[in-house]
Amino acid sequence: MAFRSFSALSLLCFFCLTSAQAAVVENARTWRSPEYTRLVFDLNSTIEYTISTLANPDRVVIDLLDTQVVADFTNLDLSNTSIASINSSVLNKQDMQVVLQMRSKVDPRSFALGENEQYGNRLVIDLYDSKEEPKSAAPVVITSVNDIDLAKRDIVVAISAGHGGDDPGAIGISRLQEKHVVLAIAKEVQSRINSTPGYKAVMIRDGDYYVGLRTQIEIAHKHNADLFIAIHADAAERASANGATIYALSHNGATSEQASRLAQMENSTDLIGGVGSVSLVDKDEVLASVLLDMSMTASVATSLEIGNSLIASLGQTTKMRRTTVEQAAFVVLKSADIPSLLIESGYITNDADAKNLDSPRWRQKFADAVVEGITHWFYQRPPRGSLIAWQQANPQQPRLDVSYTVKRGDSLSELADQFGVTMTSLKFANEMDTSSIQVGQILTIPGTTLEIAAVFTEHTITRGETLSQIALTYSVTMASIRASNQLKSDTIRIGQVLKIPTS
Ligand SMILES: [Zn+2]
């Protein structure tokens, strides 16, 4: 006989108003996040239910009282979930029992959701992978940065693509979903940050799933993030509303009616998707937010500065709805000592903006500008212990500047990528105010990559030597010698001194 264990969580039961007619499970959906499999039942009304787990083999049993199942579970793609199969059967002629055969042990958490604009009544079951204790609702730990361990560390930018999973966010023109476009933008920002020396990106989500607020903040803290950016897309009933807006947290109410409405909207969608916020809310949450508030004043000021830097760079590629940083009480920006910004990248409900948001080319440009705004600010105020701070404190390092003639189709961001330098340092080295470059323009590429710039030896050419022999002698490529010496051909002359990169 299988032992039926009821954990504390499995006893959660929602006693809702019972309707005369049986409830119906009309549809089922699954999502996979790094930590759990989410199973959602779409219902025609509220239901009562219990959830329990069984071991050997691992199963989750969902009893739905006075309910019929018309959903076809065989259509569900369970391939990347922890569920092996789903079966349902009738109990007592009127109740349904749904049994999930699990691939491994899970800790189920569940909650019911009422109707909203996108969905009807839902029962949401999150099956947490049971490698460890399910995440307890411990207060968020405010970590201090250890400078010694982090010498020449990367500046860490946590990127949160808004919404995800069964929370699509705003739905725009041609059914464009906010959750998809903001993830695409976030990935562009990630790749640009990661290709910038001295920076590292941390993705809060990198797939189509929802990450709760508490977990978002935990992830940012776990990685000692220096900056947290949440990427969203706006929606408005007025189709003409357009442009990007940068938001920071405010303690004293919103700076505008618009900011206040938006905060309400984004906060409530976070509640819908955020598992912890609905069924597992507890006193610690309040305590945590008090702790957070205490250390947040400084980061709000910094957030505003970085926000202004973002507006300056974004303003060159995209229309800004506001040219100052808006402030409102966004829950998602409450990440304690980490400066945090929310970027509304445009209106998904506006024709031109939606076209942009849907365009990979535009998203690339937009991401470039975001990263430029970020690096520009950190260039002026690098955190202690970071590589960028170290580089600025050691300006005497040998630098290898290279000249480059702009070709048709080049963009400053691609050149920065190609040479492994930041756009900010490129603009700085060339005294440029904007990112626009012209064919034929000669750019100085600053040698900021220490590995390349710092280490080379000199070789004086003697009679009979060739470039290929020298390359062979030093185990380097001919191309690297050409680049280090800005050679236009392979012709060398006796007595000429060559720099040989030795890294
Ligand atoms: Zn949003």
C-alpha cells in the first residue's frame, strides 16, 4: 500500500463559494522555470481542491471536488518538465482525481487565481524540484561586498525581462506579447554587456517562465549585482501614446499620475505571477521590506543618475516619452542596496513602437544604447574593486591603440564588439559626442584589453628574417604582429623594431 503523506503545504485548501453546477477543467498548460514546473488548470469557475504527494514512485495527487475534466492532458508537452505523465479519474461519481506521475521528487505549492483580462479562473500548481528544502520565506539578506575577494571583478548587471510564463504582460498590435519582446531585448542587452570587458550580465529569466519578486531580488543579491534593470513595454488605450520611459523607485509617491498608474499595473501583474506573493505571503515579507527601505535611499539617488545617463544615450536612437527619470513605487525595483531602474522600451499598443519592438535590428540598437548609458555612468563612477576602477587607477599601463578606417555598414557598437572595447571608451578616445560614424572616418581603437595591451616584447629585425619566421619563433600569429605594429604589408626592414604580443 502506498503511503500517502500530507505535507503542511499540501493541506492548503481553498473553500470557495460552491456553485450548483460542477466546475470544469477546460484546459491545462505547463511552463518550466529553472526551479519548478508550473501546471495551470483553466477553469470555468472556482473550485475546491486538495493536493498531496505520494512516494515510491513519486506522484502528486490533485483532488478536485465536484469537478469535471474536459481538458486533454495527452496534448501537453511534458518533455522538459518534471512530470512524466498525467492521468485523471472520477471519484465518488462527481469529484476528479488527477495523478501526476513525477520523474523525481517535488514539493508542490499551489494557489487559485480569479479571472483577469487574459484568463478565467485558474488553479496554479508549482512543482518545485526537491533537491533541497523548498525556499523558505527567509528575509532577504543584504550582503556586503568583500573588496579583497573581488579585486578587478566585473561590474555585474542583473537584467530582468518583465513577465513570462502565464503572465504575458501587455498585449499589443498583432497580438504581440510584452513577455516575448522584452526577453528578446534583455538577451541583446545581455550579449552586449558580456562582450564588454569588465562587465558581466546576469539574466533573471532567460526563457518563457515567471520569476517571483523575492527570487528576482535573491538572484541579484546572490551575484552581487551592481545594477538591476527591469525591461518592460508599455500599453495604453490611446493608440498614439508612444516612446520609451525610464523609471526609478520613489518613496514619496509617484512623480506623475502616469507613473502611479503604471506602477499599479506592473505591481499587480507581479502579484499574479509571483507564487510567493499570493499563497505563501508571510510576516517576513513585511520585515524584509522594512530592512530594504532603510538602505534604499542611497541607491535611489544612484538609480536616478544612471537613469539620466540611459536617457542621454537612448535619446539618440529612440523617441523618449519623458526626458527625465520618472519615479513610482515599483515593487520590482525594491532591491535594497542595488541601484534599480525600470525601462519601458516603448508602447506595444502604438503602431510604430510595436513595429520597432518586433524588429531584431531595432532591439539591437536599443540594447546598444542601454548598455552605453550603463557603461558611460560606470566609467565615471566605477565601483571599488572593479576592473574598470583598476584601469582608471592605473592609467600608465602600456596601451595599444589601433587605427581603424570606417567601412560601409560599420556601426560603432559592432566595432566595439569586434575590438573588445566599450562604446564609451571608443567615443572617449575619439572625442565623439554621438554614436554616428562615417565611411572613411579614421577611429582610434583604444587598447583597453589589458591582456593584449600590457604584454609584448620588442624584436629588432636582423638580416634575412621574415615576418613568418618571427611569428614562428615567438609562437604568435602573423596577424597579431601586423595588428600590434599597424603593418600595412609584410615587408620589414633591417633594424626595424617590432612589438611582439606575447599573451
Ligand atoms: Zn510590463
